[in-house]
Amino acid sequence: ALGRVETTVDVQPLLREAAAILDATGLIVWVWHPLEQELKPLLVHGYPDYVAARLPRVKRDDDNLTAAAFRSERTLAATETVHASAALALPLLTPGSCAGVLTLELARGSDGPGGVRAVATFFAAMLAQLVGGVPAPQTE
């Protein structure tokens, strides 16, 4: 179904299914906005509306997993701790740039990031085709 999506609006219903497959309790698709020089949440699943409405913008140089995945154009993981769930941040790579980041908050007690990394990478690649096209800034 994801391969037949024409716009990001059509993706929203598929996020619940993707979250179930990935054992994710939360999923956010962040898209790079070059004019504002920040990542903004485009699609959100698994969080209450009031949380989604308060998600902060992410600057390229912020000190967090999302910004680091965007800068490095690499998938990054955080393991589960007593205070936080495991997480994955996957860059949305297009031929010329990184268009954004897919972040996943994994269910507590799940197999962790390694168990879903391959499927999440495939999902991120499909999403990149939908949200791509806006070049990210070049690193020096």
C-alpha cells in the first residue's frame, strides 16, 4: 500500500500498520525546511494530539538523536534505559540529500533497535520518495 501512496496525506492511515510491524509506540516523520533551517514534524502517530502539537522543531546542530541522524545521514539508535524507551532515527535519503528523519520510539521490552532496523530502513526509504526533493544544506 505504501508504494501506491501519492501524497504524504495518504500515508497517515498506514502509520498505524507500520508502527505495529515495527513494534513502535510512537513514530514521527520529520522533514527538512531549508528556509527555516530546521526539521519539522510532518506525520505523527502514537502520541496524543496535545503532545504532537507541542513537538519542538529540530535544528541541524541540536544535540539529539534526530539531528544527529540528519547530519550524519546514518541510522542511529538509542537503547532502552530505566527512564526511556529504545529509539531509532533513520535519515530519509534521496539521491541528492537528506530530506528528513523517521524517528521510532520502540515498545518497552521489545527486541530493541536491532530487531526492526532492516524493516524500518525499508519504510524510511519509501517515505523519502514521498517527502524528498528539497535539498538539505551541504556540510563543510
